[in-house]
Amino acid sequence: MPPYSKMILVLANSRKTSGRCIAGRSIENGAIGEWIRPVSNRPAGELSEDERRFEDGKDPSVLDIVSIPMAAAGQHPYQPENHIIDDRYYWRFVRRASAAELHAALDNARSPLWGHQYAASSTSGLNDRVDANAASQFRYSLGLIQVQDLKIRVSVEGARFGDNKRKIRGLFTYHRCGYHLMITDPTIERHYFSGPNGIFDVGSAILCVSLGDAYSGHAYKLIAAVLLPQTLTF
């Protein structure tokens, strides 16, 4: 038997390095609990397909409730939600979440996202990073928020530096602060990469936001999942 297990409502299954980043809220005694990010013991913590799948070979989907065997609490400097998985065991699908459970998982009290004191912007982003050395003071690296004015931008951000790959960002305001954050949701990427460059109005959306691993001294704010009202299934 694994040392312990966590049952979570999956709120992100996002692209990370050569694998995925799974994140969600724990289900404790039938109620929504703390944030959990199951990770591997590799340096970036990404999860391979083999590590995250169910016994029938399926991959966890957003809004699945899943039981995950764990080996130990993570030791990341500013991601207190991390738990290292016990990769000797399959994950177990429990059921699909309800609309009420998704609503209960919202973190609308957090404002602004990771503060203004250390907020900074990358070349193509807006309020999309913080100083990595200051990130631990926030005591959280995941959140679920609802926005009303989401736009999705598809562009070649690095053209001036010789990088011709397209990038996708979410543009929105949250508690009167503007954000342009990179999207790492594979479903959204596949949909928008199949079309032209541009800025596309989306409107109301629920976003799983994450403070990712440090890069060149900064921790970047990411959109790990985009949940659209018209596509939600319970």
C-alpha cells in the first residue's frame, strides 16, 4: 500500500516540459479542501503518461474526481501544494464532479494574483511574473478564478529573436488588474493553433492559474486550464 492517498477534483491537466502538470482541490469528507499538485521526483516534477494514468490506460480529465497514491510531501520553495506520487500504483477514477463542486472550488477571495509589490511583466506579457526569491511569501501557487472578459491572443511572440513558434496567451482583468498570461492548457492550444493568429473574444471563463517553476530569476504566472461555460459537462 502507498504511504497515503489524496482524492482530488482535477482542475488542470496542463502541458509541462515533456509531460503534464496535474492540479486540483482535495475532497475531504465530501467537501472541497486544500489545493494539491501531484508531482514526480524529477527536477521539474512533470508527470509522464505512465505515471498519471488509470489502470484502463485513460488519462485524468478536468472535472474528474481521482484518488492518487502519494509517497511524500513535496519540498518546492514556493509550491506548498506539491505531493510526490507513489509511481508503483495506478491512479483511480472515482466519479465526475458536479457543478456545485466546481463553484465551491473557486478562490475568488485572492486579489490580486500574487500581489502587486513584486509584480513584473515579460516582453510579451502583462503582470505575468514575480521575483522567484519573493514567491514563497505568498504561500500558494494555485488558484481557480472566474473572469468575465477573457480574450485569447495567438501570435509569434519571439519573431524578433528568431523564434517563429506561435504562443497563446489569455488576456483578462481580475479585481481591476490586467493580465496577459501564457496558456498551457493543451485543449485550448490545439483549438487555437488550428486557426489564424489574432485576438479572439471569449468572455466568461473559469481559469486555473498557477505559479510555475522559476526561469531566469522569475516565477511565471500561467493559465493551466480554461473552463468555458458552454463546454462544461458534469
